Amino acid sequence: MSLEVIEIETAPKPTASVIILHGLGADGNDFVPVAQELDLASVGAVRFVFPSAPTRPVTLNGGYVMRAWYDILGADPGLDGRPREDEAGLRKSQALVDALIAKERARGVAARRIVLAGFSQGCAMTFMTGLRHGERLAGLLGMSGYLPLAAQTAAERSPANAGLPIFQAHGNADTVIPIARASASRDALVALGYPVEWHAYPMPHSVCAPEIADMNRWLLRVLA
């Protein structure tokens, strides 16, 4: 399966790529305005890649078919006390995101010049894929999301991306993914040795201007 993708290049012949994964029910258009607010001119030409997730029934939404990187099985935890997760769906989308990275590599962008970013479900896919990717990336940028399959991350993570820089941001008024789940993910990542730049903002499940400014500074650093 190939994904529908929107691409924006800040100048010809990009030498860096930022792949941004949207949240549940959105599509590749969702983060185009956010990317247009970023100023990465000092790191050279950048290609922004905005894929749209496949459509699938989402259990939590009564089986309604929408764009989703994986199914949301419900609010009730499993037998181990953790939220039930669609492991099969996560792994299928991991392969799709890995293919997006491979496409950028085939177009001449070094892996160390590729940032994987995402919001909500897209954040989960960013952590899911980036930590397991076989080549060293520039960094992972997660907005309003969490670490999926957390208990399996230590065994499955790639040595190539040990110590990978991570930007993680969340709203302290988020009622979709409570900030406690995000901070637990942050703590798990730090415990595994990842340098997490953590930000909390007075916002709901969304993106705000100070967050975009902080993202801009972080991107300039990891792509320098």
C-alpha cells in the first residue's frame, strides 16, 4: 500500500526532510499551515512530507470509517492495567512510515537529516517507527501523544537510534490524551536513555504558537 502524500519544498534540491503524521480523523492537509509558520532557512532546503493515513473502522467511534494510523479499541484497560492497543495496526503503519523514510533516502536525503514528527496518533507512530528504525535519524518530534507498545520498546528499539533527540509537547488541559499519559511516556523514554526536551502548554488537544516557536528552535538544532 502507498499513501497519499502532500509535499512542500522550501527551496530546490532539499537536503533535509521533515515527515509530519496527522492525528485521528485528519489528513495530510492538517499540518501544512503549521509547517508554513516554521523558518528553517538556515539549515538549507527542506522537504516537508504530509502523508494521509489509510481509512479504517475505529472501534471507539462506533466503527465509523475514518483516516487512522491504527484502531482505538476503547477506554477500558486490558488485563495488565494498560490501555488496550491495536498492535497489528501499529505495526502495519510502522511499515508505511518506514517506506516514507526510505523514499526520502532514495531521493538523496541522508537519514541523519530526516526528522519524523506527529500529532496525537501521529505522535504515537513517530515514536513507534523512529525508535525502531534501522538508520540514525535527526530526531523525533511528538505533539500531544504517547509512546505505544511501551513495554516492548526496550527489546525492539534500534541501536542505531540510541540516544536520539526527542521533542515532546503536550497540553495540560488535554482531555483526549491526558497529560499524565504523556508524562509517563516521557519518563519511559528518559529511562531508556533518550534526551527528551519536554514542554507543557496551557492548551487542550491542539497546537499553540509558543509550541511552534519551540519546535522551530529544536528543528534548527537537530538539523544544523
